[in-house]
Amino acid sequence: MKAFEFYMPAHMYCGKDCILENKEVFRSFGKKALIVTGRQSAKVNGAQADIVTALESVGKEWVLFDEIEENPSVETVVRAAEIGKAENVDFVIGIGGGSPMDAAKAIACLVANPEKDSSILFGEPAPHLPVIAVPTTAGTGSETTQFSIVTLHEKRTKSSIAQKIFADASFLDAKYMEKLSSSTTNNTAIDALTHLIEAYLSAKANFFSDKIVEIGLDIFQECMEALQERKYSFEIREKLMMASTIAGIAIAQAGTSLPHAMGYFLTYEKNIPHGRANGILTQAYMELFSDKTKVNKILKHLKMESLEELGEYLKKALDEREEFTMEDVRYYTEEVMKNKAKLASYPYALEAKDLEEVYKKSLLMP
Ligand SMILES: [Fe+2]
């Protein structure tokens, strides 16, 4: 067996009403929370109200920043941190999909280092305030990963910050997902699937991460029909949340790989939701991957016969596709080739023509 390290410090509370049932947990945090979320969803799905109830029940103050956009920019994170500093908050709560949870981690670092500018996010390890995560989609896994992805407009893409920040507590309640649209449900679910696949095929995969992925794939498989039909029972919502969190545990060890590195450009340049961007690239990525034993194991867990069948499934589960040109393909390929850190998660030698082929198959062929 290959030697490996496994670190998973996340403290998770799972199940219906887990925030209200565990209000006492909030007592161990600071005096004043910065609640970080988007404009709408946390109000509509009830997560914000539950957090406020729990905080107030144990005498904690709070202030709200509800302007996190999808794929949050460094500028937005800095703006939220300025409010956090002015209000003397001493812990941060991210509610939402990956965007608010990832933003909460970056904000927690900036508030804890008030003299430093945003370059600290990409610098040496630095302290951060405690973070609580409340996922309201089942895709990103941010509640169990150390990752925080932000948009860098000057580089025209998204990037992981260098600081590794795990949430100190996360609350996983599928009731917050009940009003999610079918497109968000499916796009985020496919994000979770791609986390499982990429972690499994990563150069950093290890014995534990592989076993965890296999469990995640089995759970995801039980949701596949519901995703295709766009009919989600509460039980399916809960399974999707578990699959997504398990996928988070896997990528926290093994990282993501090519579809994520390549998909960031589709999101930045064409506004394609993150999960869909990865899903579009997945079949061609798996075709390129040399170790067919592992590829076939993934298919077996998903109860699929071939990569073509998986590709067809992904097409049906994802929404309409956008138009791309050969010029787009060349630009994306050139940019991804610069992302040496991400390419290192691919266990074999890679040339620009390999990436170009994956893009061409995924974006230009009908
Ligand atoms: Fe992702």
C-alpha cells in the first residue's frame, strides 16, 4: 500500500433541524458572528432564521453580510471583511452553496489579520477566525474541505486560496434544499460526482480516499434516476447531501483534477455553473485517463456499462449547452497549461494537445 496522510478535523451535525437541536454548540464560539450569505436563498430556505435563533438563544450578537455573489471575487471578500473588522466579530458563519462558505473562510482569515491586505490569502499560513458552515446545496463539500475558491478578475479565472481553512462546525440539514430549483440541484450534484471521480483518479488518491469515494459513488448512484427525472424526495435530498459531503472528505485528501482546472475557464468566460462545467468535461477526461481499471471501477459503482453511457447520462442530467469555438479551446488550453499545481494531480504526463482534445470532444462535438 502507498504511504499516506489523512487529516479530517471537521465536526459535523447532520439531520433535520440539526441547528435548532444543537443550539448549545454556538455557546463555545465567540461573542459576535459575521453571517455571510447570498442575497436570497438563506432567507427563503430558513437557514438564516435558524442560525439567528440559535445565536440569540445563547446570547451571541451577529451582523449580516448578504452580498456574496456566485463565484465570489476577492473584492467582495475584502468588503465583507471590512465590515467584520469594524463590527469586531470573532467568528464567521457561511450559509449557502460553495460561494458563501468559501467566502466565509477567506473573510475569517482577513478579519483575523486586520493589518494585512488580501495578498495574505495567497501567502504563508496565517491565523483565521473560527468558521461555521451551513451548506444549502449538495455539491461543493466546502463544509468538510480546507478549500476556499475565489474569483480573480485580473487573471480571468477562479483559484483556490493558499490558506487551508476547515470549518470548526458544520450543520447538514437537507430541509434547506427542498426549494432548490432542478437546475441548481442537478448542477451541484454533478459537482459532487466530479469530486468523487477526480479524487479517485488523482495522483494524490490513497487507500482511505478511494474507499470513501466508493461509498460516495454508491450513494450517488441511488440518486441518479431522481436527478434525471428531476424529482427529489426528502430522502433523495438527504442522500445527495451525504454524497456531497463524502465527496468533500475525499477531495480534502486527494484534491480535484483536470475537469476542475479546465472548467474554471468555462465558468469565468461563459458563466457556466461550476458543476455543469465539470460535468461537460468528464467523459472526455475519463477517456483520456490511462488507468482503465480505476475508470471501470467508477462505472461499476455507478452501475454503468461504458463511458458513453455515463456521457449520455450527464447530458440528460445537465441543462442545455453553450456554443464554443476553436479559438475558445486554444485559449483555455493555453491557460490551463499554466496551472502546474492542478496539473500535478493528474498522474500521467500531459501535453497541451491532450487538454485540447478533451476540450474539443467536450465543447465542439455535438
Ligand atoms: Fe467542485
